[in-house]
Amino acid sequence: MADKKIFSIAHFENSANSLHDDTYYQLIKNSSQEFKDEIHDIYFGKNFRYKYDGRDKIYGNPMGVEATDAQVDNLFRIQNEFGIDISLTINSIETPKELFFDARWLKNLSRS
């Protein structure tokens, strides 16, 4: 039997409105099992904030939208409860040199 997980779907990022922190989770939770079985992964955007040479910097999504921290927590709930992978998508035109040569920043993206 072929793998039914064939679709990658987007999470609607909306960091400006925390009223929807739980909406995406509820949509997935209340969807049919057949629909959930077809989702390969859910991709989302989140900026990485850090300091370099005493300045605040942001790396990640040039589109200007990102999931709130609560939305990311709910994406992890979806992954854990329904077995649907989530995929952090970093859409940036170029990697800052300070990150390119130091991969330790990746550990800050993981959550337990």
C-alpha cells in the first residue's frame, strides 16, 4: 500500500493576532482522520532573534510574518498528538556570516 501522506500544508502565520494561537490546532484536531492521514507535514515560519556585536538581529523570514510562540507550541501538539511532522521553514535571501560559520544557533530552534 502506498504512503498516504502526500501533502505539505502551510500554517497561517500571524504574529500580530494572538486570538488565533489555538485555531490551527483546533482545525487539525477536528478534521477527519482521512484528512490527517494525507498530511505529510505542516510548514511554518519563525524568526531567529539573536545579538551580534551588541546589536539585535533577526534571521529567518523576509515575508514579515511568523508564527507566535503559542502557535509553535500548538504545532508541536499536532506533531505529538497526531503524528504529523512540522517543518520550520527559514526563507532568507542570505545567511548572515556570523550564523553561517557557527551552527550552534540551531540548538536554539529546538523545543522539548
